Amino acid sequence: MSMTATDTLLDQDGPDKVRLSIEEARALGEQACQRLGFSAEDARIITDQLVENALRGYRFASLPRILAIQGDERSKQARKPISIVKETPVSALVDGGNNVGYVAAYRAAEIAIAKARTSGMSVVSVYDSYYSGRNAYFTEMVVNAGFVCIHTASAKPRVLPPGGVRPALGTNPFCIGFPSKNGPVIYDIGTASLMWGEVLLHARLGEPLPDGVGFDEAGRPSTNADEVIKGGVIPFAGHKGYGLSFAIQALGLLGGAARARGLVQDYAFFFIAIDPAILLEEDEFEQQMAELVARIKATPKGKGVEEIRIPGERGARERKIRARQGIVFDRAVIEALRSI
């Protein structure tokens, strides 16, 4: 870590916090993953995303996820090598072999990139997996290879449909990314009002959830994270978020979600990669994307507005600061990781 006397800390220290360098966070994460039985390579893949998430300010999606993996029943079940079970020049259906999604979706993204390079586009999905983390991480892999990427992830039920008292949908994130001359532009959202990792982290830390998003197992509103774990959360934006979540669950079926356990409400990680050159001239799209971003940011601003940001800009900016200042974690999480 390198800080100057004039630096303003992005994240505040405290008795219940621990500040780690990138190297320290990586070492802790990889050691914890290996103690859970992951290979050194898989531990590196998992931890790389978790540290990247922390650098961009996603507290729940960082090292606490190792504790969620540890507590998940599927982590205790046998794994087999990830393999392609159905393939064409532009597509691949991948059996995740009960490997955690941080690894399985990473491999699927690699396959999507390779096929798009040879065929101009690709459709790849992986099933029999769980917990893939932040969609933007995989999408950025594909975008950095020069492709437009659409990535969705269906999951097991955690979200109540409007009017329901039991979960019926996953948190079902949606992500789309574009290459530009000035770097990747990534839009990543969860279709739930609160991502499940946030619920789990609140439960571990004993912190209340926001009002109006969580429900207990009887379908009653609750801010108690332990009770909401037994129930679920609602979609974001009412019927609009619900409809998008439903569509992502359906894409999961197209990607083989029901093959693993015979359940139509289960995990699948779905990728579409498109080479802009199959439609436009070389570099034409990337130049136009950079112009689009510049024009949007140049929009006249309202009173008191300092800037207009594009999706992903906050995280990219904060990443540079945390890389210098270090990453702040909850002490309870760090101690739990060290005690695995």
C-alpha cells in the first residue's frame, strides 16, 4: 500500500475493520480456498475475482463469499472435471461438474472467447454449478478480448414473485458489455432488490437489512437477515424487475439448468459473444462507443451535479484508489477466513 499524508481515505478504518494490501488479500483468499479443498489454480481464479470485486467497492461480493462457499451444501459434494457435452462451431453446452461458478463460468467465458475468435460469435452455457459471483468480471474478460458480451445467470429460488409468499426465482443478474477505444463499458445489475450475498453478509455481521426488501419463511416483511435467509427478497423495480428475472430464469433452461438435478429453477451461466467486425468495419464500433460515452458525459448537468457517469465508471475509479490505499474488510470476516 502506498499513501501520502494528503490522501483522503476512501474507506474508513475502525476497531471492527482490517485494511489489507492487494497482495495480502490475495494470499489470504487463496490460502482459505485451498484449505477448503480447491486446487491452487482454482483458488487463484476464485480469489482474483473476489479481490477485484473488493477493489471496486462490492463488499459482499469479495472475500466473504469464501465463507458462503464453505457453508453451501454443494461444496461438500463430489466434483468432476468441467467438460463440453454438446458443441458446434459457434456454441458449447458445458457440464460444470458441480464446480463452483467462479471457476465454471470462468472456463465458459474462455470457451466463448475462443469460439468468437474463429466464428465471429458464440453462445456458451454451463450448468451443474453454483455461485459465480459478479457477472461483470466474466463479461469484462470477453469484452477485453474485443467482443460485445451478454451474460446472464439463473439461480435457485431466492426471490418472491409479486403477490407470492415463497421464493420462485433466483437473484438472476444480467450483464452486457461493450468494447470501446477508451476501455470496456460494462452494465451489470441483479434483478433482485438485494443480492443474496448481501443478505448472507448482513446475517454474519448481525446487521439489519433495509426495510421493504426481505421476507421471512411465512412471507412476512422482515429486516432480520437470519429470517430472510429462510424466506427471500423481492425483485427490483416491481413487475419490471420480475419480468426480467423470469426471462433470465428461462435463458437458464436454454443453457441446461434442469439437466443437473431435474429442477427448472436452478443455476446456469449463459454467454453470448459477438465480434463487432461481423457487422461493421474494423474498429468502427469501438470508436463509436467512445464517442457515445463522451457525448453522454457532455450532457448539460443540473444544478449541483458534478458529473454524469456511465455504468461501471464509479467502480473503475475507486479501484485505482483502493489499489493505492488498501482494501478494508470486516474484521469478523478476516478472522473467520483465517480460522478455516
